[in-house]
Amino acid sequence: MNGAHDMGGMQSFGPINPEPEMEEPVFHAEWERRVFALTLAAGALGQWSIDKSRYARERQHPVSYLGNTYYQSWLAGLETLLVETGVLTDEELTSGKPDGPLSNELADRVLRAEAVAPAMARGDAFRMDSEAPPRFSVGERVRVRVANPIGHTRAPRYARGREGVVEMDHGCFVFADANADGNKIGQHCYSVRFSAQELWGPEAQEGDCVFIDLWDDHLETL
């Protein structure tokens, strides 16, 4: 979708001053830790995918998105999903009190304390078995399709219409764009190399390049 979240290459946001990697804490406040835990626990209920979760965060009002911190956006997306899937009502969310017990289906999926560590260690698998051949080959020059998607997409806006070279075929993975809409299908995912000048114009540093992971449906032949 075309939203405030897709900020790559946009001007007037000022310089980026990242914290040194070795000095940055995992969480800057206790509430961030709790939002992280709530998001994972609610995700274990199986009512949405990780891509639908990202899409919920992207659908915030632009003013809210740009004003929120990272974990504030996580919380906003979680609240949206809980209500949209019927896990909670607006009234329950506002009051902080349930109207009744969880359904048996949801209760059976509750992430218990003793299951947290194994679940975190296991993670999720997004590689898919598929006999579908790749549409593109390593070394092939490709173009990112020009599209204005309504839903979630992993193709950044700044790369649309730009030409690059396929550097690697990662294999078949869940296609995030479709998965956000509840359609779990697999496509080949490629690492595509773009020159900085192709993306940003002649003022970009000559010789610099950017690698972007893109799926079959994001690309077209020249």
C-alpha cells in the first residue's frame, strides 16, 4: 500500500542518528517489553499471520504512524487485529475487562509460560516446498513492477519501475503480499541488486548499490 510507513527515499525527515548497535538496549522501557510479550502471546492464538500483523501497523493514520515509536505501532496494530478478528470487542479493549471467557478454540491455543522459551527457540518457518520453477535467473536484468497496491506489500515504493540484476535465488518462500490477505502461497524470492544512482538519481554515490529481496510477482522481464 501507499502509506506513511513506506518512507524509503523520502525527503525532509531529517538525518538518521541510530544508536550504536552494541549500546542500544533491546527495550528502552518496561512497557515495550510488555507490548512485545503481548504481541507474541496474541499471535499464538492463530488468528492472523505475521504479514497481516505488519499490515495492521501500516494501516494507522499517517499522523499516528509518524508520531508513534516502534512499539507504540506494535500496540496499535495489535489492538486493530484483536478487534477485527473478534478476539476482543471495542468495549473490552477500552475497559480492560473481558465480557466472558475465551472460546474453547482460543483457550486451547493460549501460550502458557512453560511453552514460551521453546516457542521462541523454534521460531517460524517461511520457506515452502514448491515445484514451481523460478521466473527469473541469476544474472538476469529485471524491473520492479509499477503498482499501487491496496494491501500489504514487501516491495518498497522507491524501487518501483527501477531496474536491477538478480544476484541470488533464495528459493520458494511464503509470498508476503498474499499472506497478509489470508492467502498462503509460495513464490521464489530473489536478492536483486540496484545501483544507488538507479534508485536515487545521479546525485547518489557512484559505485554504491542496494540489495532488495523481492518475490516473483514484484518483478518483470525487460
